[in-house]
Amino acid sequence: MIQNSNKPLYNIKGTTVTCWGKDQTGTITYNINNQGFRSDNDYTWSPSYAFFGSSTIFGIGVDDKNILVNQFDRAQNYGLAGNYLNCDSIENLKNFIASPLYKDTQIIFFWIDRPKQEDINELIPQTNNLCDNILHISQGKKYSGAVNLMPHIDRDVSNTHPGVKTHQLWAKTIKLCLKK
């Protein structure tokens, strides 16, 4: 089993919280598995899809059943929220690829814009060197080698992230991109 390299999430492993990151409403339940990722279950099985990256993947402000990741069969959620950088997600990706869980798994990586801290145009080629089956997703600024998703069509309960309808629409869009 891989452990979350993001210390704040790893430090609350095996718990349930009602406030995390920008969602301080107390209306959403965030179950954190024993590895420090948002899930009801520990990841002890090889997924068909593994999602890495931003708080959109984590599902800030959206209940479990409606987050983007859970619109896919046999998917695992390695999304981060709160205090993190893309390099934290890359570290989790490296650990996943080195683990026995990685077997013909389609990787979907959501990038978060951190312009003064990281250069995504440099990070995308670095992650492509890790494995050859990564679908890169950007949500704002366009990056070479990444699919840029359309704007949000609704907001989460904290009014800071994409809402349920956006998660559903983006899941459909990603499924179309994966069929190519």
C-alpha cells in the first residue's frame, strides 16, 4: 500500500472530517483512508483508473458519490486538497507506479496552477517520463500536452470549487478523451 506523501492528509489517515481545505462549511463528510487519501476503503487492489492532482480530484465541497473519480469503475482517488503543490502529487504518482497496484492503470493527472512556485510546462514532460499512459488535465490556463476542461457550470457547497454538475460533465469529457 502506498502512503500519501502529503503530510497534512497523511496525519489524519483513518479519520472522518467535515471541514478540509477551502471547505469550512461542515456539510460534507470527508472519509480519509488509512493511507491518507479520500476514500472509504484502503487501496489494496489494482485500479483501472488512478486520479492524481488537485483539490477537484479530492472533491472539495462535493459528497463522495458525486466526485469526478467516483464516476469511473474501479478508480482510486489520489487527489490532494489544502496545503499542497503539484510536486506532492508527482511524488504520490511515483510511489503508485513503483507499487504492485500499478498494472495497466490509466493515469489521469489534474494540474493546479501555482505560477510562482512551479512550472507545469516543465512538470508535464517529467511525469511523462514516469509512464506513458497519463492523461493530463488543466482547468484554467492551457498547457502543452494537457486537455483543458471547460469552465465550471456550478459550484460546490463552499462556493470555491466545481460542483456536482461540473464533476459529472468533466467525467463524461474525460471518458471521451480516454477512448481515443
